[in-house]
Amino acid sequence: MTQAALLARSSDYVTPPWGDLEQAPFINACVEIDTPLDPHALLFVLQKIEAKFGRDRAKELRWGPRTLDLDLIAYDDVSIQKPELTLPHPRLFERAFVLVPLAEISPDRAIGGRSVASALAGLSTDGIERLTDD
């Protein structure tokens, strides 16, 4: 395979802000792709896409507002612990705003030894609302 292929895409969800609570709600979704890129190359591409949409990491506050935030949550069963990339995502199991859309497309997926659905069952989903197509 030479190009990435979209395998699944969740619905969009309006979610309360995380980190800096004094900002607008977020819109979150998850996708599953098949790609020939290794995890570091994929992260580089995701950050280039963010920059195309106006994100400037040097000028933003941690967990503050941003135009686009593309996170690499998991990559097969790869485990990486480097300053520029940690897989699976280190705060995945703390964030219902990630797990709700992920559970929609892959509830039985095991990440770090836990299924997405079981991890989500331990979190509050208050304030998370699925957007409709209308």
C-alpha cells in the first residue's frame, strides 16, 4: 500500500473543554486509518496538517484553544516512550472525549491491555453530545 486508507470514522461530538476550562467546547472525532507511514512519520504529517489549518504550537497555551489538534492515540500494538511521541497516548484512559468517539468505531479494540469500552465505562461522559447530520 502506498497511500493511507480511511477504515473508520466516528461521528463528531461536542465535548466540554479539558485542561483550560475557560474556553469554548471542543469538537472531537476519531478515525482509524491504514498507512504505510511509521508512527514518527505519521506524527510529522499530522503536525503539518495542523499547521496548514493555522495551528502555531509555539504561540499557544498548553490545553488552551487551538484551531486543530490531531493526536496519534495508538498505532497497532506499538509502545513508544520518547519526548516527541508516546504510544499509546499517555492520557488516553483519562479522556472520555477521546474514548466516546473511539468506542463508536472500535469498542473492543485493546490498547495497553484494556478494551476501549471497558476504559470508557469508568469515566463520566457528562457534557459529551453526538452531533447530528442536520
